[in-house]
Amino acid sequence: MMPFCPLSVSPQGPPVSDPTVQLHVNLPALSAQHLRRLQRQLDVLRLLEASLEHVTEANVAETRVFLSFSPAAGAELPFQEAKTAAHRWLQSAFMRDAIESTGIFLDDCLSICNVAKLAGVGHAKGSELNHALHIQPQRYHKLHFPNKLAELERSFGVVSPWAAHALSLNRLRTCIVHRLGIVGPQDVDPNNQLAVQWRTTRLIAKGKESGSETLLDRPGILITEESVVQMQFVDHSRSFALAEEVSLTAFDLYSTIITLWSLGLTYVESVQAYLSRTAPNASNSEPAG
């Protein structure tokens, strides 16, 4: 259900008979939009990973999209080297887009909380409502990713247990996008490591009698007793040393989607809790008329 927050607005012009406006907050749509963006990125990633896996040197030679122009004739990459570079470029584009789309989701969370704060007061000037609906969202959009998370917690008490995971992914993205994946002094912790933590899933077979768990991480694993297959949510971590070139696996990229999915769901829950605290007069049903 969508909360409807009543807010009395003082108009700048002539008085009106009913200055109350209804603020419609559609949290399910906010969540669904974020999840659709992640799904799109996962679908594109799968297609491009499959294309890289099966492309041949002959396929590239047959391509005429760029005709025969070479800006640095004689310096063309050998096929295998170009294939490796293409994979790293794909990682860079994926990490950039995953964090950017999550940043847009955080913008929306911030804007909703800011408007709900006005509704909690119960009345506002027209200029204040205009600032909350049109000016403040532009400021939120300009914040860097870590500052968006900090603003949600500091101003509204909106938090996620996976915020630290997302911040580590943003540090990874910054290294990949701005330093071509070479870990620099700006990226590392006091131990000279770029530590990254993901939220991910794993499949296990749990023996009905022994209770032992067998990790199902590849085809052909032998299970020696009758078992129940379970999916578990677990942490996955990696560290990259100073001056090391970052190389991500398909599992790392998949886990990025799981992490940002978990982040989004928990932030929506926290925003809902903030609305309940801040605008207790909000209704979960359509207003009459």
C-alpha cells in the first residue's frame, strides 16, 4: 500500500479553500525500479560475457563496423590481448553502471525522506515544498556515493546492514574506473589492501542423517547420502594489494548484483520505518474523493 501524507501548504498567492495536499509515496515502485535496473545490468553482462567467451579471431576479422581505420597503425593488439582487455573493460563498465544506478535509487530515498520530514511537521510554505520537491533532489544527486549513505543515516536514521559492503564496492569501482584497475595509495586501507566485501549466495547439499554440508559450486560433485539442497546467503570477500591489477571473476560480478539487491531491499524497509516515525498521520489507503 502507498502511504498518503497530508501536508498543509501556505500558498504565496491568494488564499485557497483547502490548502492541504496529499503526498503519494510509492515505495513498492521505488524498490521495483531499482531491481529492474539491476536485472537489466545482469542480462547485459550475461550476453557480453557469453560473446567474449565464444568470439574468435575470424569473427573479429569479418567485422566491418569500423572499416579499416587504425589511429595507430602497427600498434593493434593481438587477438588474445584484445580479448583480455575487453573483459576488463566490461568489468569497468559494469561496476560503474551498477554503482551509478544504485546512486539514483539512493537519490530517491533521500528525496522521499526529506518530503516526509515536511509532512511530519504538518504544514509548510509553498516555497519550502517547492525546495523539497525540486531543489533539494538536485543537491542529493550531486553527492558522492558514500555521502549519500551518510546523509541517509545522519539526517533520517535510514540505514542498511549492507552499507559497508556497498562502500567497499564503490572503492573497487573507483579503482577500476579511475585508475584502470591498478590499486593505488588512494584505494588501500592501513594494511595496504583494497578490501572488498560482497553479500552473495551459495548452494549446499545438507545430509539428512549426518547434517554435513557439501558446497555445490561446480557440476559433477558426488553426494554420498540423501540430502536437502539449500540456498544460503553468505559473505564473500577479496583483497587486492597496493599496485596489484584488479581482476574480477564472474562470481564477483554476480555477487555485486546480490549485494546491491540486498542493499535496496533493506533501505526500502528503513525508509518505510522512517515514514512511520515521522509522519504518523500518514494513511495507507486512498483518500476519499
